[in-house]
Amino acid sequence: MIWKKIFNTPQEELEDEPVEMEAGAGAQCPEDDIPRASHQHHGREREPLSLDINSRGGERDQPGIELNLKIRIDDESQVGRAALLLAATTSNETECVFKKELSSIGWRSVATEVGGLAGDLPQKITRALVGASLNAGVVEKKRNEMHALMHAALEALDGFLVVGMLEASVGAKIAIVRNSKWISVAVMGDTAYHAVAHHERCGLGVMHI
């Protein structure tokens, strides 16, 4: 995850680096293996997906626990839950598997990562989520879809960032999931005023398209 780099890199070096993946997905998944289906199925005839969410950010050689969760998503109103699960993935492999499953029921999704000082993050997140969403085909340049995306992102940021965090270092994974009626933005990551005191935070926003 990008925040591991942030908390181990001097701030002056970070300020000189461009924001990563502003216009693309967080994980490169083979598109040829992704099945396409109508959004009308909602996964009702599918087996529950087993999501491998590793508590150590995918570093399996370190002590920790590995959770294999079976969570059923079968209704369009669960778009927020899907976004949170996607933002919580800690490896490219798991991210690709989950995006593939969402695609199979007609849902579109993308994930990207941003980092820096909390005071600079809103602009970075705006560029990152808009670029990633457009490039991945999650949204189109239509007034209603862009409006819904930005409102969901604003709601997610309100939960993720708090007033007074302007000098805190932040590393976050952003997930965007949409279906025919709803779009959701989830932001999950770490914040810290000092590298030894970083801890996790998350925010979620959902908006009707």
C-alpha cells in the first residue's frame, strides 16, 4: 500500500513526487478474463465470493491473521458495502478477483491510491478518482454521473478526514463501485502526525445516479 511508503519517506521527497495513479486503476487486471453480464441478475444465482483480506497488507510471511470472508451481494442497494470491501483489499490479486466478480453481475468498479498531507489530499483525491473512474469506464462524462460521483466522494471524504488534520500524513486507497442506480466511493487508509502513531481510518459515500 502507498501509505507504507509515505510513513517511511522524508516529507521533502514526497512533495517532489507526482500523485500515483491519478488516471488509472490501482491494480492491472487481465480484462480478457472478466465476464460481462446484465446488472439485472444482482448475483442471486451465484455462490458467495470468498474474499481473502490479509491483515498485514498482503505480506504473508509476517505474523498476523488471514480472513476468508463469505459475503453475499445480491441487491443494488449494497453498492456501499461493495466499495468498502474493495477499498479494504490488500493485494492486487484480491482486488482483481473482486472486481471480476462485480463485473460478472453488471457492476463497474475501480480502485486507486493517493497519499500526502491531509490538507492537500482533497484536490489529489478529486483528480485521482475522476481520472480512474473515466479511464475504467465506471462513469461517463455526463452531468448526472459526474455529479453523483463527486457527491459520493465528498461524503466519503467527510468521514475520512477531520478538521485539524492539515499536517497529518495520509495514505489511502479509493474504491468506486456503481450499478444502474447507485454509485459509491469508499476511502480507506492510514493517517499519522508521526510514523509510529499511524492508524486506520475510513469513509463512505453513496449517491443516486
